[in-house]
Amino acid sequence: MPENTDSSSGRILSALEEIRKLKPNYSDLLDFYEKIFIAQEDSANQTRIEPLKISADTLALKVKEQFPLIDISQFAIDSKAAAALFKNLCEIVQQTSGAMSKSAGAIGKAVEAGKLDLETLFAAFLKSDEEYFQKVSDELKIDNKTLGFIVYSSVKPSLARCAEQLSTHFDKNLPWEKGYCPICGSPPAISIFEENGKRFFSCSFCWHKWATKRIFCPFCDNTDHNTLHYFEIESEEEHRLDVCDKCGKYIKTVDTRKAGREIYPPLEYISTPHLDIKAAETGFKSGIEVGF
């Protein structure tokens, strides 16, 4: 059963309020994502997904060999719920300014006029059909990244629901020895330290959360403590950058033991652009692209 929307939305709003107090300079960014996140939570309450079936033999092999359970193209989408969210998100993005707003308006009009089939668009997204996305963007004269943002944000509740169902095949307390998501094979967006120093990753695509090793680079599997280190951020004890000298990449980390507040991983990711700047200044690159 889906989580209670009021409860989950309340946690997100609580997390947003705390972040606003800590980072008032990000108010516009936080106001925008508040609308996005709450719209997604409302949609999640309406999302219904039939559990994906995996044969016992396939499941046993994948768990034993630590292969991801499914390919991204295999995610099931509640097209009705995703379509309603898509239209809602177009309206939200239109309230911004610049090229993003203009593109969202054009996308919304194309859907209303029947020029853009959302089921086809969602399927193309799961297949990573960049050619189709570029074709749509060229025909509508819109920004390709805005289209991708709205599509991903629309199907995210379905992705999370699928991941939640599939996660029952794993013991969540046992570390996953790979740097990719055990559900879909995507790299993690953020690292989280919890009680007793346990470390977890949150997937950059389906946002599944899994236990991992404390000293470990998910982008190159490096476990050498001599080439793995971190940068702490002044006046921000709960955030740091974990970096790898071997591959030159970084992952943002939040320590819930030091935060003392509600933690919502997607919010922790988007509300820390200063960490990305710090990483760039020190010569490290992100190993992911997050669409939200």
C-alpha cells in the first residue's frame, strides 16, 4: 500500500522548513522544489503498479552475483497517474521564468492539442531514446533538458513504487558490495550516514536506499583509504564531500547524526549546489546526472 500522503508530505514540508532556516539564500530554489516534491507525493498516493514478476531462478542468480534486479526499461509506469502529474508539473514549471517556462508552456499545449502522446514519451524515456526526445524538442522548438526534467519528474512516483516492491527481495541491512543500485543499476545520488555509523546510498534514478561499505567509491569501486577522503564544509557539520583521487569523482554526503532534523534525500541533493561548486574548485566531477 502507498504511504499516507499527508504523513509523507508533512515530512517533506518539515525538511523544507528546516533547510529554509539554514539556507535562506536558496529560497527561490526551495519554493520551486516544494511544489515539485509535494505534487509528486500527491501523485504517489494515486499511483498503482502491478508487482513485476521475476522467476525464482533469475532472482537467485541476480542476488548471488549482485546484478541489478531489472533494467531501467523494465520499470512499470502508472500512465494515468504520471500523465496527470505531467500536466501539473507543466503548470508549475510555467510559473518560473526564462526558457524553462516557455518550454513548459509549449509542452503543455502540445499535450492538450494531441500532438504529444505521453505514453509514447514515457516509454521512450525508459528506453533512453535520445533521438526521439531530440525529435520532439526540435518539432516543438523547446529545451530538451526541460522536457527530460518534466518527464522524469512525472514518472518518478512510479519508479519509486516499483523499487519499493522489488526491494522486498533484499535484506536491507546487508551491505550491497557494488557501487550501483541493486534495483536498477544506476549510480547513487547521495551518501547518508545514520546511527551507529552505518552508511547508505540513495539511487539517482529510482531513489532506492541501500546499505553500503563505509569506505568505498561507488563510481570506481575503490576501497583504498589512502585515495579516499572528504572535505568538510565550514559551519555545516551535517554535509561533506566524499571524493576519490583514483577516478576524480565525488558524492555528496549527509550525516543524519549531526543534522538533528528531518532528512529527505532528494532535497538534500538539490539544496547543496555549493557542494558542487566546492567540488569543481578542487578538481572533482560528479558521477551522475539527476533529473528529479
